[in-house]
Amino acid sequence: MTLDEISITLVYSAMAVYAIAFIAYAIDLARRSAVAASAADAAAASIASAEAPATVGAPATVGATVSGGGTGAVASAKGGRGAASAALSDGASVAYGRSPSLRVGVAMTVLAWALHLAADITRGLAAGRVPWANMYEFALTGTLIITSVYLLVLVVSKHDLRFLGTFITGLVLVLLGIATVNFYVSVVPLPPALQSAWLVIHVFVATSAVGFLALGFALSVVQLMQSRRETMLATAKQVKRSFLATLPDSATLENLAYRVTIIGFILWTFTLMAGAIWAEAAWGRYWGWDTKEVWTFIIWVVYAGYIHARATRGWRGSRSAWLAIIGFSTVMFNFTVVNLFFKGLHAYSGL
Amino acid sequence: MSPRSDPGALSRPDDHIDSPEPSADAASVTQPKLGFTGWVRFAWRQLTSMRTALLLLLLLAIAAVPGSLVPQRSSDPNGVTQYFSDNPRLAPVLDNLQMFDVYTSAWFSAIYLLLFVSLIGCIIPRTKHHFDALRARPPRTPARLARLAGYTERALPEGETADAAITRAAAELKRAGYRVERYDLRGEPSVSAERGYLRETGNLVFHTALLGILVAVGIGGGFGFAGQRVVVEGQSFVNTLSAFDSFNPGRFFNDANLDPYRLSLTDLEAVYETENQKALGQPVDFTASVEITGRDSDETVDGEVKVNHPLRVHGTDVYLLGNGYAPTITVRDAEGEVVFTDAIPFLPQDANLTSIGVVKVPDGMPEQLGMVGFFYPTQTTLDSGAYSSSYPDLVYPVLTLNVYAGDLGIDGGKPTSVYTLDPSTMEQLTGGATGVDSIELMPGQTQDLPNGLGTVTFEDATPDGEPNAADGDYSQSVDRFASFDIHRDPSQGWVLVFAILIIAGLLVSLFIPRRRVWVKAAKRRDGQVVLEYAGLARGEDPGLDEAVAAFADRHAGPAPAADPDHAHDADDAAPASSEGSVAPESAGDPAKPTT
């Protein structure tokens, strides 16, 4: 077996493990919905049995870790098994304790990440250079970075963001699948235009930026769902008992999305500038409105808009979240459609 | 701009989230009629508002899109020509909308110029305000710290007076980079501290540097030029206006500034992949070896131009942007006299360097002669019988020529491309429908021209003494040409400086937290003195709570774990805050003006 064949085998193994992780995360989400529903039922039952004049409109938080210091109606855990069965009215967030499927999901993600990393390294060794010089390799390394950023954030963040695993493993799985099936090219030497130290820096920083922006996108999507749910709660409408009840509130999600996204934005700014410096050496001008440059610029401007929206009255919250979603869509557009179908100087897909 | 109720508030546009809410009255009051200045002020306020800036930003992103969908004259002029011939009806319409020059179009320029005006309108008052803030003292300690973020309290350390504890807190905060100010309110000594002024500095640097880039590109770029020149091995070029094949001067460029140095191409080496079966013939390296001679000296300096490694010489940058073959073709008349001999650059058409070139023989023949040539560095014959090249290097080079006789159309003084031949005023003599075979030559070979016009020779360019075509070695039998871009852009260094400032400003403005911290020795009703700590985030500041807690721990020791008496004290001190738990959720929330 050549190194490249080993790399491919590792990619397929990683994909298999990602698939297991994805299933585990999906089961966890389903379980969250069930917990939210049963908690709500329990609360309703307890309120009914106590005949307490509960103020349903006032959301309060009860959970294993938060003491019930609020003024709302306190529901006693009925037949409480574990931390998950205590809850208040529909408006409450539900504490969500240990979940075996979630732990399986994270463990499998770590395993898949290790396989993925090994695949990436062997591909680099097979090529004798950094493994991000054509579209297959961008996808391989880019998805590796998305997973890495996710795992890094799990370690660093104070909040439990494991619920994002469904999105992360799903995205990585889809992108890896497309890459191996449609974009695969065997190892070929670097064309002269790519023989530069900037290949190492510019492309790596760009893929890292994508990793952070992907996470920001996922958080923004959940933020929008959560905020919709909160609005319905505030207007006392019947709310479907979903897994959202077990997740942080929309303001927390928004802050998390913002923090991840600004890191991505700074990396993207650097990508743009490193690209300009490289373009000056390779093409004789630092900026020439090549299609890829245009889209890099568009992405930068959209995320600049996102950051400004966060500081503009009336734009904070859902509107800025939409900008983050549009921003990541342009990133994906830039990576796929622009690479494959637009004519330009960045013709390095190898396809 | 609008008056501020809080002198400490950041000077931002009215609709910035940190600005005070507009009072409801203002909207309902019937506005007096605006005079001219009133309207100008109104328009200025609108333009410099956050909402306008945001909309302009989004508009800019949208306006940039068409430039990637339609070929642009600046980056892809051939694509534009192609687009016109493919879409003869749509193209003129798009052209009227400046769709082929999006990034210099009136509408695109209008958006970014408005954006930058809006930016200036934001930067100037903020700079002034920030300058004032840098000299102002941190604001008075609020009466009730318990309402603020990260509120925590500690017992006064044994044997220390309230005053001494506050003095020590002030010193420690100062050491930690805070600007501090002592206050003594109603007998309660306190220290008010603020840090992170760099955040706003970074923000202003970032936005000013953006402006700097625009100015550097817009004005500095006008003094430069970009020229293209094809040079065949063994030939040279002098950096003067007339020597360029094409030349794009900046707006303020003066050709007297061209330094007429001489650049000679001694060798162009092309290396192609030969080992990897999946990448046979892929280019691995191109190196142009050149000699540079200055205007006033006979000394020549050797230089090298590679892809990604431009040669920076005499204030210009020389780039190797293309290369190909330049077969040397000699034409003799019926008497055997040489009427034409030159190395003709053939333009590559595909990865294996099948190339097309045109030979124009204006004089010395009964009629002007034109030849359209195809060059195959490694010729193979496809199943269809057509020729093709299977490898980009010189293994089996073949040149085919179709001969035309008539009027080349170059006598009228009309500029024509050396790479195209207009056959409309000429008669085809070989190839195509003529029934006469095209002339087919390998290096060193000569063939007769049709109609007894004379002969044409494909010269073997192999240097003397090396194995040449006659020996069956074609590896050096055809000269190569290099396509050089020669640029001068005096603004480039400035753009780089501003780009670095942008990154630096961005990092500082997004990651340095601007925060206020207060420490107060509060006297409880029972006479006990307790140290209170609280903070205020000014802008995004996720670490505020921890920072306050960490400072309190450092200053007065760790918090006693769940002391019920202690909690009771807190309630006592802050009766207004019913839950005593407003703080945690305010992390990252915008600063509310407090006085």
C-alpha cells in the first residue's frame, strides 16, 4: 500500500466513525426532546396536584445545578429519576444531565478526528508537502479543522456545546463524502504558481477561518430557533417540547456565536491580506478583482456587516444571526461554486 | 453631534447599541421646519448612523457580486471580448450598466465612497471623544454596586482599615493597567478604575487604516504603471514606453520617470514532470535567467525571474507570467535571398503547448505573405488525423504553416496584433480547402513555398557544439520566450503598512476588554465594613465576572464558601435588587450608561 492509499483508507474509516458519532448525537437530540416533553408533563402534573396559583408566564430556571431561588412556582420533582425530571412550566429551560449517547458521540468524534488527522498527515507525506494544494486536499484539511475547532471549543468553553455535534459531524461527513467521491485527485507535483511559503500560511489560515465560521454558523442557527421558541413562550403560545429546552438561551448562544465568529473574521482578514501579498509575488498585483478575490472580499464585508449589526440598535439578535448565516453561505459558495464553475486565477482545484 | 447625558459614554452614532435610548418624546414632538442647515445636519446624521453604514456595507457586498459573474475588463479582457461575441444583444446592455467594469463603475464607487464618508463622519467625533476620554478621570463610584456585573464582596482583612484597603486596591488596580481615581462618598471610601482604552484606540486605528488603504490605492496607484513584454531567449528589451507590447499607465504617471535599463533573456528553463505517471508533463519549474544593464553603466547584473519570485530591479518589479516557444523562421525568395528571418512567439493553446503563431512577411516578395502556424512540441496524430501535442517539452517538434498571399493590412498605419492574421484581403495558398498540403517542418528543415515563391526554413536553434536536430536531439532546437510583466506601484508599501495596522487594530479592538471596576468599603447598617467589588463591561467582555472575582480574591482573599451570614449581609446592603442575581446574565451585554 502506498501512503496515499493508506490515507484514503483512513479517510473512509474516519467517515464511518463520523457517521456513528452523527447517529449518537442525533439520538441525543431526540432524547433531549423526550426529556423536555416529560419534564413539561411532570411540571404540569405537579402544578395541577398542588393546585398552586402558579404564574405560568414567568419563566424560571430549575435544574440540578441551579438552586430554585426564583419567585416562580417551584415544582417538586415527581418520581424524580436523575436530574432531568425536574422542571417548571413550559417556559422553563430543562436541566439535562448525563447522556450516554452524547458521550458516545463525543468519544466517536475524537476517534474520527484522530483517524482524520492521520489521513491528512499521510496524504501530506505522500505528496511531500502540505496537504492543501488542491480541492480534495482543501476539503480534507478544512473538515479536519472544523472538527478540531469544535473539539477545541468543547474543551475551552464554559458552556456545554456538545449538542452542536450533530451539525458538525453531519457537515464534515457530507463534505468529506463529496470530496472523496468527486474531488479526489492523486498526488501530483505542485505547479510553479503554488510553490510558495504562502501556500502554507494563506490556505491554512483560510481553512482555519472556515472552521470557526462554521461553528459560528451552527450557533447562529440554533440561536434563531431558540429565539423563535422564546418569542412564542413570551406570547404564551403552545410550544412544541423540543430539544431546545435543554440548550442555552438565545442571548447566550448569540454571545457564543459572536465570539467564535470574530475569531473567524480575524483569520479571514489575515487570509485576505496574506493572499494579497502572495498575489503580488505570483501575479504581479496585490489585488485584481479575480473571482476568488471578489468572493473573499464579499465574505469579509458580510462578516464586517455582522459585527456592525451586533452594535446597531434594532439589528442585534436575530437579524445579526441571519447575517452570520448568509456569511457562512457565501463561504460555502466560495469553496464550491466559485472553485468549480467560475473562471479565475485561483484554478487550483486540480479537477 | 448629539449631547450626551453621560460624559463617559462612548461617542458613537445615535443608533449604536451603546448610545442612550432615544427619548420617546423626541419622536412625538412636532418637529419645527428644517432650514437648509437643518437638512444638511439631518442628512449628515443619517449618513453617519450605524444603520446607514451597515446598509452600505451589505450593499457593497451585493454590488461586488456581478463582477464575479461577468468577465471584467481589468482582469479578463479576452473574456469580455468573448462575452460580446457570445451574447451580442445582452453585452451592450450590460456594458451600459458598466457591468464589465464593476469595480470602477459609478454605482460601485458611489457605494464605497458613501461608506467612507460615513466612516469619516464616525471616526472624527470618536477620535475627539476618545482623546477627551483618555484625559478624563474614571467616573464616580455608583451608589449601589450590587446591581452591577460580577458583584462580589469580601470581609475587610484583619487589622486593615477601610482606607488602607482601598488604597491598596487602587495600587493593585493601577499595577494591573487600570487608570484609578479615589472617591469618598458619604464616608465610604472607594476606588473607581477603568482599563482597556486601547480597545477604542484599536478600533479607530482599524477604521482609519481602511481609509488609508483607499487613499493609497486611489492616489498612490496613479503614479505607477504596468507593462507587458514578450522576450525571446537571446533577445533583450529596454524599459522604455515604446518597447512594451502593452502598457497601462496610472493616472498621474509620467513616462519620463521610466528608468531605461536593459533586460536580456539569456535562458528560459522549463522543467516538466517525467516520473509521476499521473502527472506526466505537468510543469514543475520555470526559471528565466536574465541580465540587467543600467542606463549609465556597461556592467551587467545577472538576475533570475521565477513564478512567485519577481525580480525587483531599478524601481520596477519584473514578473514571469507566461512562456512558450518562439520558432525561428526564415523565408527566402525565388532567388534564395533571405527576405525574412525572426523568432516568432507562438501563443500556447493548451497544457501540452500546442501553439499558434503568425508570420508576416511584408517586403521582398511579389505579394505580401502571411503564414498561420501551428507548433507541436511533441507531435502526435489523433485518430481523426489531426495533429496534436502530447507533451509540453521538445521531444518531436513539428511546425505546420498555412500560407496566405495578398495584403497584410499593415500598410495603412492601422495597429494590428502580431498574433492574428486577417485573411479577408488575402488568398490562401496551402492547407484548408486549397487542396495543397500545409507546409510541415521540423527544426533544421526547409520546404518550398507554393507557386515557386521561394522557401521557408524552420531554423534549428541549438547552440553550436551541442547535439542538435540533425543528431535526433531536439531538446534545444526551438527557442523559448518569456512573457514578462513589468510593474511599478509606489503605493504598495503604504498599502502593506495600512494592512498591518488593520490587523493590529482589529485584534486590539476585538480582544482587549474595556471595563470599569469599582472597589468600595461599604458600611453596613450594623456598622460592619465590607469590601464590595463590581465591574461594568463597555462593549463585548465575556471575562468580566471572572476578572472581578479574581481581583477580589487577590485583594482580600478567596470568598468564604456559602456563608449564610454573608449572604444575609448582601441582601441587607442591596434591598433594591430583589434576587441579588442580576449580574451573571449581563456578561457581554452592552454597557448601560451609569452616573
